[in-house]
Amino acid sequence: MVNHRTISTEKNYIRFDWAMKRLLRNKADFGAVNGLLSCLFEKQIFITKVLESEGNQEEENSKFNRVDVLAEDENGEKIIIEIQNNYQVDYYHRMLFGVSKVICDYLKKGDHYDKIKKIYSVSIVYFELGHGNDYVYFGNTEFIGKHTNDILELTPTQKGCYHVEKVGDIFPGYCLLRVENFDEIAKTPLDEWIYYLKTTKIPDNFTAQGLDEIRKKQKIEDLPDEERRAYYRHLDQVSYEEGVIEHNRSEGRIEGEKIGMEKGEKIGIENGEKLKTIEIAKKLKIKGMPFEQISELTNLTNEQIEKL
């Protein structure tokens, strides 16, 4: 596929974090989300409903805006779709908590554990999360032999009971899209989606599944006046929160540098005093002063004086 970097026909669309709430209001609008997930997992995925969860509550004035939607596909598997705009140091832990909570919430009391459905956690983050060069990361659970290095497999009976092929198919799957790491060169349908996620633009020659839904329904100029004003307030909120976090990080760096300089100065003074004490002890030792008296004057031990 041709790389797309310089495109003359680009239009601005609503940011995906805002569009998500609109796209998941009713089943007829699930097409864009289906397209993103299908490009991501390279198989057709169809969201059938949005499930109740704390993250689905809309809070316009929530501190540090995020979108967190829980959906279900045609196989009954749960998909957490989370968009995080601002830096969060414990974000990995948040991902783990999210899938754990869904498992507990949807396993009814008395149900056998084989009722647990596969859960996917899809995180779209707009900040530097960990160290890595890629912009798409997948995480799955595997059990690897300590001595043989082989991967633990299911028995034929287990495959029949669980209706899965691998142990990893039982455990949650994680996907991270580190949008800021994308170089804006679209080589695949998924890249076209990430280009939109990063720039809010969709060039006319992009054909990834689901982007047409964005083109049709998510133009900024097509928003009703009240919703357009709410959208711009959302952008202001995101920008404000980014500024707050960056300010706090800058303050932290300055404070850290100040503490470091003060600590360094203190260590320097202490080292200087220690060297001065050693020089005095050397001279007293050369003059033949007993170790006990040198120790009394310098607080050095007899062993330390012996080594001078």
C-alpha cells in the first residue's frame, strides 16, 4: 500500500474520545468501532451492545478526562475500550484493575469458572507509556516451562470443554495504541485509523473499515450548536489538563534538581571534611602520636588509622 504522509484533501473530524460516546449510543452507529477493532485484531468483530459500567457514566467535569466504555461482541466476549489523554503513572495497574473488575462483575454467584468469557482491554493513550519503539503492542498470557522453555498447551478435553485452542485464549488480552509514537505514515488499514486518532484527519484515499462512518457522522461543522459548544469545551478541558500535568511535572523536575544540588553540596562538604580529617590523622601518625589519642581527636577507629 502507498504511504500517506502529504495529502492535499484532508478534513478535520471530531476527536475519537468525543465521538466514542456518540458512536455507541445505539446499535446502528457501531460501525466505526467495529471497524477499528476489526483492523486491530485482523478479524471481523461486531459489537452487539454496550454494557453498564462505571466507566460508561458521562461526567463532563470529571478530573483528567478519559473515555472508558465496556462493550460486548457477538460471541459474548467483553471489550474494554479506553482512551486516556493525560499521563498516568500507574496506568498499567489501571488496565489490570479494569479487566479484573469486569470478570468479577459478570461472573454470577454460583456460576462455574468456565462461564468466564474472554476479555479484551484496548487502550488508546496519548502520552509516553513505558519505553518502546512501536506504536501498537499486544499482551497475552502464556505459561512457559522453566527448564524446557515449551508453552503449556490445553488437553483435547479442555479444548472441547472451554471451546478455545490455547491457554492464552482464556486469559484477558491487552492491546495498547501509543498514538504519539506513530510517524503519520499509513501503510496498513490500522495505520489509517491511528493517523485519524492522532490528527483527527481522514484523507480521501483512506479505505480502512469504519472510517466512512466517521466521515458521514463526525464532521465538526455538522454538530448541533449546543453539542459543538460542548465539544469545544471538551477540547479546552483536555488542553487545560495537559497544561496542569506538564506544569506539575516541570515543578517536580525543578524541585528534584534543587534537592539534588543541595544533596550534592552536602555530600561534597561531608567528603571534604572527611578528607581533611584523614590528612590530620596521617600527620599525627607520622609524628608518632598513639592511635588512641588520634582516634580521640579525629573519631577514626584504630583500624582506619592503621590503614593510613
